Amino acid sequence: MILILFILSAKYIGQLDFDLNQLQFIQSDSFIKLRIPGWEITDEPGAPELPARIVKVGLPYRALIKSIEIIASEKKEMELNSIISYASPPVILSCKDMIKLFGKNRKIYESSKPYPERILYFKGTGTFDNHQICELVFIPFQYLPLTGKLIIYHSIKFAINYEDGNPQKARNGIVKKFVVNPEDIQIGTEIFDQKQIRYLIITESPMDTVFWRLAHWKTKKGIPAQVRNLNWIINNYPGEDNAARIRNYLKTLLDSGTVYVLLGGDVDYI
């Protein structure tokens, strides 16, 4: 008996751009900080702080990511008069014993190699609303500390190579709001039960009676709401602790239309 498996390969091609006029150079002592409004900052302790953007791409359900590649890019090079500031580890302000100041990573700052080596890399994947969500990190810079050169990639064209995948229509339009390719997301035409849970409240007795009032008010306002008692979740869903049981329960709601989740409690509850 010979078993032949057919693996379907596919490719998503996208483009990422940013306006060079948004890039801010902030001089601070002997360092210079790079900032782009609305972007994250890399936080590897001792490494250069660089603006970074989290990118989410919607792919067919159960698509298996094989590789990420940059097809083309547009870049600009410039010389810096100061070195780029480096990231420090997080500090607990209430801690009595403050940690020693963290210095720059000399292996990076005394190297002739560009940092980072990759300007686009794969962070992870998950499922949401009948789609596989591929999460990427875009760091459009490469810094050469020894020469003070900064390479700015203000436009890149990239490809995500993946296999399999089962194209399905989204049950609602929420996924369109956080992916960079909303035009690729098709929404089903099915009519859903208006009693579906859009606003979920998780709490414990005796507080559940109070939160039922909020649930009734939300439902009257047009947002179907429901209250789930923590004991019910513990008895029906597995997990190493209560937090894991709640998390496993919430995973079952991904395609139910639930938009909001409220954990209602106090110091001794939830």
C-alpha cells in the first residue's frame, strides 16, 4: 500500500511602509534615541533601543508557516554623531534594593556587524475567527555602532510561505480590525442568534447577583451579556489552577462572537 500525501503550498505577499518624517531623533546626554509615534521599542537589555512594529497577517485557517522572506526593500543610510541609546531591564520601583545600573552590551556596540541581523522575523501564530493569525515583528533599522551608520528601511515587500490551510469565512468582522490585510478576510452571510454572548462576565458568589444587573443592562442596550460563575468554570474545564481553567474556557469562545470579557471581583474573589 502506497500512501501519497499532497501538500499545498501558498504564499502571502505584503508590503510595510512608514513615513521618514515620522522618525524622531531625541538627543539625551551622550546618546540619541530613535522614536516613531505609536510604535513599540525593542527591550533587549544592553542592546540598542529601536522602534518596532507588531504586524498581524490573516491567513487561511490552520495554515502552517514555513518561512518569512524579504523580496524587495527601499532604504536610506545616514551617519549618527552619537551612539543609539540602549535598553535597560525593568525595575520594580517599590523594591528597596535597587539593582545595579545595567550597561550596554559591548559585543553589540563594539561589533562591525549590523544590529539587528533581521529586520523582519516571525514571532508566533494563533487562531481567531476561522483564520490563522501570523504575528511578525518589523524593526526597520540596522545599526552599525563602530561606524555610526544607521540603515533605515522605510519600505519593504515581504512574503510568508505556508502550507496547507483551510480557507473559511469569518463569523464576524473583528479580525479585520487588527490584521494588515483586511481585504483578504471574507465574512460569512449567516444570521447569528442575537442571544449569543458578546459581553461575558466572570465572577463568584455572592457577587454574581450584582453583576447580573450589569448583564441585564448591557443586553437591553443591545450587547448580549452573560454571567459565568467561577465554580461553574472550575467544574467544567481542565487546568493546573483557576487561571488556567479560565483561560481554557475563554479559548472555546473564539468563534462565538464574544468581544468583551470582564473579570468581576475583589481582593478575595477571582
